[in-house]
Amino acid sequence: MEKDRSFLSNNAVLVYFALTLLITWGGILLAIGMDGILGNSVIPDEQMPLLYGVTLLGPSIAGLVAIALFDGREGFRSLFSRLRKGRVSPRWYLMALLTAPIVIMTLLLIFSLFSNVYRPAIFTEANKTSLLLTGIFMGLVVGFFEELGWTGFAVPRLRQKYSVLTTGIILGLFWGLWHLPLFVASTNSSGAIPPVIYLLILLFSFLPAYRVLMVWVYDQTGSLLLMVLMHAPLSASQLLLIPPELSGVQLVIFDLAFAAVLWLIAALVIFSSKQRLADDKGAA
């Protein structure tokens, strides 16, 4: 029994990942069935709230269960303390809130010079106020429930063993994998791109890069609240900015460009942090 507990404790993040996939993927399968996942049947509008609900339950419930199993009351105290931590420098709020929308909007505007399909969704929507409020609300809900697990439990555990870069890549790849059932049906519109390649780009191009940035900001601030706020604009931008008709080669081009810019930003901030740390040591 002690060996089993020790094994689970030493692999707490893997246990968390397994619970997350079990809850999310199992919930999606029960909610829309395999035909819904594969895109062989149309998901009724009234089922969409259920689909999104069971999807978000995975990271949040698994995170709370993992904290209860491995950290106990002290873990929950830490979770709520980090969730309430809002007194950080304004520059961190600016980075958290503006990185995703500024990069996405800039790329869409540049690409729209060559094709109208890239025109930001908010530009073509008749009821812009309703779309904006819906996007903000959805972004905050998604950010809160996902980050209860991703940053609430997994990031601190991974940072005990790995660097910011490695932690971000590990969690970013799992983050992409977690989305898998929601994106399988999208391969029906992959066009000239092989479905497997299309799916790999949608899931694993920009998410690991953005997660590296999130881990870096969290490392600098220790604020779980800020991670909720940094997650929210990325999710909201999918509704507010990404044109719904964007698919196939055009979507792949955008996702790869978005990933390239995020990786460049991540490289710059990590390099500057290491350089500043080296300078501080030299001064000491």
C-alpha cells in the first residue's frame, strides 16, 4: 500500500492528466456520441452548452481531486491564495490580456490584404455588442475552469522538476491533446491537407507556445488569477476574431503564423529572463 501511494505521489501530474482525459473525453462521448465526435451527425444547438460544460469539467474536477489526494488542505489554501492574488505590476496585466488578441488581430489584418476570408469576425458581425459580451463571458468561464487544473495543480508540480520552457511544452502538448475530440470533425474540411497533418497543426502549433508564455508569466507573478485572465483572451478571440469560415489551407497558414509569432515572443522573454538573471549574479 505504501509503495502504491509513493508511486502515485511521484507521478501526481500523470494521475491528473489521466483523470482529466477520463472526465473530459468520457463526458464528450456521453454527450454527443461517437458520431458527433467524428462529424457524422449534426450536434443540435441545445446540446452545445452540455458539450462545453462536460469539456470544462475535466481540468477543473481533476485538479480539485488531485489537490485533495496529494496536497490536502494546504493545497486548497494555496489554490485560493493564488486565485485571489491580483496585486501585481500592471505590465503583467497588459501582457496577459493583450498578447493573444493583438497578435491574432495583426495577423488577420495582414492576411486580409490578400484574402477577405481573413477579415476578423467582429468586423462582419451585425450585432457587435452581443458578440463582444458573449466572447468575454465565454473566455472568462473557460479560463477559470481550465486554469483551476492546468495552473492550479499541474504547473507548480511540473516546475518542481522542469524549466519554464519544458513545463510549458509538456503542458501545452497535453492541452492540445485534451482538445482532440472537439477537433476530430474539423478534419472533414481539411481540403488538400491530409487530415492527420491538419489535426496536428490545429492542436499542437500555437497552444504549446502560448502555454510557455503563460508559465513564464505565472513564474514571475505567482498569480492564478492572472492565468485565468491570460487564458480568457485566447478563448474569446476564437469567437470574436477568428472568422468562422476559415478552414483548410487558409486556417493552417494562420495557425502556423500565429505559432511562429508566439514562439518568437517566448524565445525573447525567456532569453531576456536568463540574461537578467546572469547579470544579477554577475553584479552580486
